[in-house]
Amino acid sequence: MDQRVSQVLSPNPLLEEWDGPHGLPPFGSIRSEHFVPALQVAMQAHRDELDAIAAQAEPPGFDNTIAAFDRCARQLARIESVFYNLTASQTSPQLQAVQREMAAPMAAHYNAVFMHAGLFARVDALHARRDTLALTPEQRRLLERTHLDFVRSGARLAPEAQARYAQVMERLAEATTQFAQNVLHDEASYQLLLQGEADLAGLPGFVRDAARQAASERGLADGHVITLSRSLIVPFLSFSERRDLREQAWRAWVGRGEHAGEHDNRPVARAILELRAEQAALHGHASYADYALTDTMAGTRDAVHKLLDEVWPRALAALAREREELEQVMREHRPGSATHAIEAWDWRYWAEKVRQQRYALDDAQIKPYFPLPRVVQAAFDCAQRLFGLQFSARDDLPVYHPDVKAYEVRDGAGAVVAIFLQDNFARATKRSGAWMSTLRLQSRNEPGGGTSIPVVLNNNNFAKGAPGAPTLLSLEDARTLFHEFGHGLHGMLSDVTYERLSGTQVLKDFVELPSQLFEHWITEPAVLKRHARHWQTDEPIPDALIERMHAARRFNQGYETVRYCASTYADMAVHSLPRAQIPADLSAWEAQELRRLGLPDGVGMNHRLVHFQHLFSGSGYAAGYYVYLWAEVLDADGYEAFKEAGDPFDLRVADRLRRFVYASGNSLEPGAAYASFRGRGPQVEPLLRKRGLLETVG
Ligand SMILES: [Zn+2]
């Protein structure tokens, strides 16, 4: 018997009823070999559902077509979400092989869904007479959204164009999978081994502890290891006295994806760009950026550039002032000895010295007040005070790794409204960065008439404390935790009827609003006084330290803004190229583009193209890295509503925020949703003020 068929016939936990607590996946019994047969069965079941909708004798109506389509694919969605969560957070060579094997068949499946002629005929007919259907506003939005999903996936193309489009999408799925695996390979295989005190010079205790822990996780009995995980390499670059080692680590960090051989991302990125240009051309757009931006708040490249161009010269001016401060401090530290130009591997080191000297502030001073469990409690407490949510740990719920913590989330009336899983630590089997994902979406349109509460995940990549020692976060880490928790709340508070409109499935330049807005609370003095307590003494953080943190909050924002904008300009530029102009040598093109832009030396970018996972590990943020800045206009302006109310937990402002932003998913047009929360449209000044960029106005 064919091996695959026998696997289908033998018990496959992915295909069984998940009747454990809250319908969570039975992680303990899921193995990598279960995915291929389960995905195949679930894809076939989904196609059968669609055929049944298309084959109905009854004429198309909202419920038998649009709402019915929204109720489809629950089995496939739950298997896919387990698959994607494991490949991101707890992968293995076996799972990576499944990912490569299934990338094209799964893309082919979604091509078949959105090019289903009989189904699209019904959707299109309803869309044409949408004004006559007496729909609720949410139903109307679902109909328009569903129709647009079909059109943007090629439903309207001629048959030959559809066939080519399908090939392009399958190849894109394979190439983006390869890109992500190449980055993970380069991150997992690099380590800077530090041996002896000379190599550790300048590193405070928390960096040494984390580097020791990383060494033992990599099977080294002694010594210290710096990996390319942000929570290790950034402190290393900030504190190490060893300029030669900083340069080595920096070069490894920015060289990810750029090594000749089988993990080289340069040809992969180029192939992705060519495929996207062709995808856009099939839709009749001049470039991929044009195609991607038509379905955003910004709408056009011009609108994105207008915002970027407003910020860029101010950021360069701020950067020049910061460089002068850095050089001044370098001269003070090395009286009489030679100074040197500040290179990219020097910037954070001297910036840290300026922070210590000018603001009497360093991470080693702050971190004892940010033990991880306290920061988690702070996030929960803010959610409780703003939105009435209660989090209770459930150590008995099934999780995929012992480090994952599970919580039941209850509303003010005591009903369980969501399940929250938090996976905080870096490990070699997890991709870098921090993100929110789901195992199940909120909806009141389930097959059989039921409702579904969301199961939301947050991943961070914090360096774990040594055994017996606490995990202490930097302020940046704590902000990241709040950011992802803000995304999490967007999923957990979702209160819509239709799954397609629930949670974070909003336009991509709105999706960072709930996350970035939530970051504001971690630096509220009232929150710090309550939750930032010394891990040994339980003393609350001193007022003087809060004041110094506050005074330093705009320091180095020129550097951060310039690095972010450089990556954003590169993203927009590379996705604006027509197919014929996509460069053979992407790295040379990037360097030339940065010179044209006037990126000063010694700064670098947030992400170089060869490892820019936002752009090339999937298509969600392609021609879309600008969304953070776009949403920052909204979050900076939005937080002022609490300031105007005089209380960071003002209940009336919080209630509007919940209704129109965190709970409404994609059921409202985002501009209108924001205006309903704020009482007016957004203004850009709060963003410029927050980043300290206003004083450079001439
Ligand atoms: Zn985010």
C-alpha cells in the first residue's frame, strides 16, 4: 500500500476531533509526518465545500454564498495554523522539509479557491447588486471584502492569464519559504565564541549571563556565545569594549542571507521580485508596489513618499546632532589618543556611553526593575484597567514547548472570551523577531451556528536567564512585549460576526495601530511605579530613574528613524521596479540606492534586502514596511486622547478605543473607525514630537 495512504488511514491527530480543553490542538501527539496527509485531506474537504456552494440550485443570496463561504475551511485553517506556528516557533529539519514540499500545493489550493469560476460567478453577481440586498453594514463590508479577495487573487483574469498567475503564485510560495529557511540557517549556524576575560571586556553581568546561557544551549560546557538573536547582539554591540569583535559580530549580522552557496538569498530575493512584478503586470499594474498599495489606507506610492519625505530630512538632521554628541564623548573618553570615524559597529557603543554620561542611564541599571513575569503582569493589568480583561494561568492546557505559558482570558462578566499563549524565549528552532499569531479566530458564524473564541499567540525572542537567575528585560524588550500584546488584544477583543473580518485581518497599514498604541503604557509613570520592581528587593523603580528614562526617550531617535526609513525607501524602490529593471546584483543595487538617498556612513539599515523577512518570507509586508510609520501617525495622535482626558486609563476614551479599534476588526473602514475613536482624523505632529523631530523645523 502507498505509504501516504496508510498514513491517512492510521490515526492522525490533526484530522480527529480536538475535544480537549477549549478545543486546543493535541500538541503532544502531533508529529511532522502527520501534516502532509492531513493538509491534503483538509484541502480536498475545502474544495468539496466550495463545489457545494457553487452547485446550489437556489440563486445566490448573501447567506447561501457570502456567509457560507465565510464558514468554510475550518478544518484546513486549524491544521494550517498549527503548522505555521510550529514552523515559526519550534521547527525541525522534518518540518522544514514538509514546508518545502507543501508550499506549492498549498498555493495551488488557494489559486483553485479564488479562481473557482462557479463560486466567483455567484460572488460577482451579488456584488453587482449589493445596493439592493438590504445588508447590515458588516454584511456589506464582508461582501465587498470577499469580492476584492477574489479579484485580487486573479478571479477576473482570462483563462491563459489565470494559468500563468497560478504558476507565479506557486513559485512565489516556494521562493518565500526558501528565503525564510535561509535566514534561519544563517542565524542558527553563527556563533561568536568569547573565551576569557579579554573577550568579555565591557560586558555587564546580564549580557555575560545571557551569553553563557546561549553557550550551554548550544552544548558548550564553558565559554560564552553571542548569537544573532537581537536580545544578544544588540547589547553586545552596545557594551563590548572589543572593537574588533563588535565589527565581526556586526558583519555576521548584516551578512545574513548573503553567503554564496545553497543558502544564498540573493538569487532567491531576485526571483521573488521578478515573480511579483509579473503578478502585478497580470493585474495591469506598472509595479508590485502599485498593486500592493491599492488595498491599503495609503492607496498610492505618492502618499507613502509624502509621509517618508516629511520625516527623512528631520531624521537626518537629528542624526547629525547625535553624531556630534557621540564624537564629543569619544574625545572625552580618549584624551590624547587617536579617535576614529564612527562606524556602524561603533554607533550603539558610543550611544550607550552618551546615554550613561548625559542621562546617567544605562540598561544595566534599568533591567533589574524589569523581570519578565512583572512585565507580563503589567501588560495584563493595563488590559484589565482599560478593557476589563482578566488573565488566569492554566498550566494544564496543551502547549508545544515547555516555555509556552497558557492563560484563560475572561471579560468583566466572567465569561471566557479568549485563550492566550505566550512564548517568550529565543531558541535555535525559532525564527528571529517577535510576532503575534492565532490558532483560531473569533467568529459568530461557525458551521452549525456556533461561535468561536480566539486562541491568540505571542512570540518574543528574549534571552533566557541562567538556571536559577531571573530573565531581566531591557526597556526595548519590555516595549516589544507590549507591542505584541497589543496585537494580541486586537485578536482577543475581536467582536464581529464574520471570521474574514475578525481580529487583525485589517488593512496592513492599520494593523500596527493596536500594537504600537499599546506600547505607550509601558512608559507611563503610573504603570512603572506599580509594576517595575527590583527583582531582588521588590522596591519600585525610583522616581529619579523614571525621570531620567523620560529625559532620554528621544535620544538616538535620529539613528532609529534613519535606519527604519532607509529600509522603507529600499522596500518601496525595489518593489517599484518593472520586471525588466530588477537588478542582477541586488546588493550592489541596494548600496547604490542608499547612496542616492544620502544615507550617511556608519548607520546601516534596520534590515538589508538579503535578510528582510518582512518583504521576502511572505508577501504581507512587501511594499509595506512603511506601515509602522503610517500607523505611528495614528498611535501617537491616538494616545493624545488619553492625555487630553488627563488619565492614561480614562474609561470613556478606553471604551471608544475598544469599540472602534480593538474590537471592530475589519468590520469598519479604517479611516472611519479611527475618526469614530478620536472624534476627528489623525494629525502628524504628535509623531514628530514623540520622535523629537519637531525642533529641526526651519
Ligand atoms: Zn507589529
